[in-house]
Amino acid sequence: MSGIQFKNVSKLYQQGENQVLALDDVSLTVEQGEFIAVIGPSGSGKSTFLAIAGALLQSSEGEVILNGKNLNQLNPKDLARLRLEEIGFILQTSNLVPYLNVLEQLLVVKKMAGKVTKEDKKFAKDLLENLGLAAKLKKFPDQLSGGERQRTAIARAFINNPSIILADEPTASLDSKRAHEVVQLIAKETKTRNKAAIMVTHDERMLEYCDKVYRMEDGRLKHDNSFKHENSKRLSTIG
């Protein structure tokens, strides 16, 4: 299947003589074109969940399937390639390279995957234009607003045309107006480019842009139906 699937995934950590169950039998499917949110208190397992989805951690039990590939069966080299080519990360802070301009922030990712072609440059410019950054291509991070830096990070996450987008508290450093703009852009790009997207957030104001909301508590993941009506109304306005 396309997208990402968790099948009865658990994660155990050893702390001295004790074992800590960070994820407890999590099952979830996120299909292409679907944008889901995971909410929950600090220490509930959200970060572990996202790290496993991003092939940064391996589960103790269960399977994680990304585009038909079982992540537990891949060697470190293949996992590194998969992270580069099939997963786009959007983090709490933009983590832009200070000495690269906006266009170069995207092209450096293409260089990591191989050489940069004319098609790559056109795709990068189109992405940035779609995100309202056409006039900022030659600007450096310190010449951008917080919202512009985060929009650049969104474009960078999409530059390798990945299968899945993982957003970790993408609005944490933004004011309310910019936060709404950023999450609406993630939702729009997810739909337009037919990606599977997962956002971990504490900001419940952003849930209106998501197709589904899940709540993480003590390592267990449950579907939260309370946002369904409001979300479907909001999603119909994104285009």
C-alpha cells in the first residue's frame, strides 16, 4: 500500500533495571492525500511515535510499512536513503542553513540525493512560488520573518517529492496568524501533491485543518471523533 501503516507497534526503553513502555500496541494507517494530527500531553509517546514513523527509531514489536517497505527489515544504509528520498520532515524550528539563501535551502537537499538538474531548479522555484516566496529566493534566513522561514522549511520538506510528510510541532515558534497560515499550507500541499502527512502538535486550534485527529495517552493511540464535523467543514475551504 501507499502511505504509512503501523501494525501493533510497541516501543520499550530500558532505564536501569526498569523497562518503560513508550508506545503500546499502536495501529494506524495514513493514506496518500490524508493529513492527520496526533495530540497528547508531554511524555505520552508522541515524539517516539514520530521518530519511528520517520525511520529514526526502530520499534520493539510490530511493523511499520512505508510504501510497501517494512522499516524493520531495512539496513542502516537503506534507512538513510529512505529518509532522504521518501520522508519530508518539518520541525519545531525551521533549521535553515544560515549561509544559504532560500532557493539554495531546497537545492542542497537535491545535492545530497545526487546532482541538481534544471528540472530540480524549476520544481524548487515552483514550490517556493506556491508558498508565497517567489520574491524571497535570494534572501538569507536572517532576512526572513518567522513565517517565511517556516514556509521555506515546508518547501524543503516537499523538494524530494517524498511519500510522507512528518511535522513536529510546526507552529511552536509562530504567532497565531502565522501558525494558521503554515498549517493551512501543509494541508493544502498534502492534498495537492497527494502525500500522507502526520502532524504532532499541542495546538488544538490547528486541528481544524486535519482529516483525522488521534490522541496519545500513556503510549496508546486512540481516534478522537470530536473534531470530525468542524474539520470536514474547514477542509472543504482549502484549495
